[in-house]
Amino acid sequence: MALHITSPVAVEALRQYFELLWQRARPFGVAAPRSNGDRDRQRHEVAELLNQGFKDEAIARRLDLRPRTVRRRISEIMAELGAETRFAAGTEAQRRGWFEAESG
């Protein structure tokens, strides 16, 4: 079944709706991050600062954590997101909407 829409207003509304859904999309078979307490909260905070370009030591200071803990959280984040670099991890977390839920 197909629908041919020619109204510029309707087409723009559908385009914007598609873009909104696309931003919130997740790869098939990948679950949203589950919340299980302080560890997940820390990982989200670390991921957010990582996405902003902070270095390990700066993240540790801001979150009152040890640098080793920060490095461990970054490794967990990278493994969960399938990212090979810190930048890719921050970008993928952003794409999956990890930061939108906390700010909105």
C-alpha cells in the first residue's frame, strides 16, 4: 500500500517526525541502557563528560572519583556501545539518546 502526499506542509511535518524518530532509534537487538543504581548513574555521567571532550583526570575531579574508576567506566561504556575509541563511545551514546533523557 502506498500513499502519495503532495502538500508541502504535510510533507514537512512527516519529514520532521521521521527525523525525531531517527534520532531516538536504536540498532535492532540493542536494548536501552538499564538503570541499576549508582554504577549506571556514574557510567552515564562519565559518558556525558566523555562526549564533551573531558580527559580522565578532569572527569575524576568533577565526579569525585578515582582516575582508575573513570578509566574502568570508560572501558565498560566502550564495550557496551561497541566503540573502538573514546570519541566513538561518546558519539554513540549521544546517538542512542543517553543524554536527552537526563536533560529533559
